[in-house]
Amino acid sequence: MTLTQQRKLKTLLVGLASWCVALLLFFPIFWMFITSFKTELQAISVPPQLFFEPTFENFTVVQERSDYLKHAWNSVVTSFGATILALIIAIPAAYSMAFFPGKRTKDILLWMLSTKMLPAVGVLVPIYILSRDYGLLDSKLGLVIIFTLMNLPIIVWMLFSYFKDLPKEILEAARMDGATPWDEMIKVVLPLSVGGIASTGLLSIVLCWNEAFWSLNLTASEAAPLTAMIASYSSPEGLFWAKLSAASTLACAPIVIFGWFCQKQLVQGLTFGAVK
């Protein structure tokens, strides 16, 4: 076998492996989607039914029972609100650590990232008590604050990595022209970092949209997002698989479509600093 044939074979095997992994990852979404069009009996039938007469009854029940639009609006407000607030805090923090580093800058970054390793249930009780005492239970503001704190370490780390890759010559030229640190950040760094900030924001929105633990524990009805709506379809009698699939499809569809159109920016955001 020649070197060219070996390369072609390697490319073919890598392509097949990639397709297999992609299909494995996509199959649960596909199965959830088709189950949402089944009746409850069809959803739990053994063996599973691949061919059936679809029904939209489950989607109608979800909207009538759960007020899908209200939950969707709560998800939009909390996800975008938390992302905007996190960026407002993270941009100056990442800028100062990237261009004015101290002796402990790397230690601070590692400490911030290490907080993501803490199980959320470990701080549930104090956060619940604080939310109760300050009137933030079952409120969108409470979720915005929690989501902001939850994603802030990742956002700061990603922006720090992106800022570090900016050409130093441009910043030095701005300083020679008399730019203050504030002018430098607003007029030089931010315009050069629009792509990186957008990628970071998109990833934050996805993480906030999919967050379920805090949504279930800190909301009841008024501020409950779509993740809490999905959980409402479990009961002591069991799971209503068809209706649960319909609720999950309605909850996932907006962010899946959003991520599909923004996949290039999301990949860029996840690979900041990976290639020098």
C-alpha cells in the first residue's frame, strides 16, 4: 500500500468514525422528537414503533397545561440577562488580568476555574436561604444572579485567553498616543474582540438555557424556565413519555436552532487559545 493510499484510508476511517460519533450523539434527540408525536401507549410499546400515525395532541396538552410561552420567555430573560451581566463584569476583569497581570494572576484564574468543580448541591442550602431572605425566590432576578455567578469563571477565562492573543503592537501604539486604560479597553480592545466576545456570549446563553438544577430549586411558577417545565411531567404515577418528549422538544428546539446558526462562533469560543 502506497503512502497516498494509506492517507486516503486514514481519512476514510476518520470520516466514518466521526459519522458514527455524530449519529450516536444525535440519536437521543431524534428519538425524543419522534416520540413527541406518539400516543402514550405507542411511546412505551415494546418493541419500539418506528412507523406510526403522528399526532399533535401532546404539544397541545403541553401548551394548555404549562403555558409554554411564559416558560420560554423566562428562559430568554434569564439566559440573555445573565449573559449580559456576566460580560459587563468579565470584560474589565479579563482585560486587567491580560494586560496588567500581577504575581498571582494565574493563581486567581485557576482558583476561579476550580470553583466550577464544586458540586452545586454543596452550596444549595446557603444560596436558598440568601434568596429567601432577600426576596429572590421564584424571581427572574434571582436566576439571573445565580446564572451569572455560575458562568462567570468560564467567561473570564475565555476572554482572558482571547485578549492575550491580541497584537501587542496595536496596544502599544494606543498608549503612545496617550490612551488611558479605559480608552484602550473601550476603543481598542473591544472593537478587536467583537468576535471573541460574541462567541463567549453565545456559549453562556446555551449554558444558562440548559441549566436545570438551580431552576428547579429556586423557582416554583412565576420565574420557572423551560427546564423546570420539563420536570413537571414526572409524577408519582410515573413518567408521561410522549408528553415529556413533546415538552423537551419545545424546550430544546429554540436553543438547538440558535446553536445551529451560531455553530461557527461557538466552536471558535471553545477553542480560544488552543492554537498559537
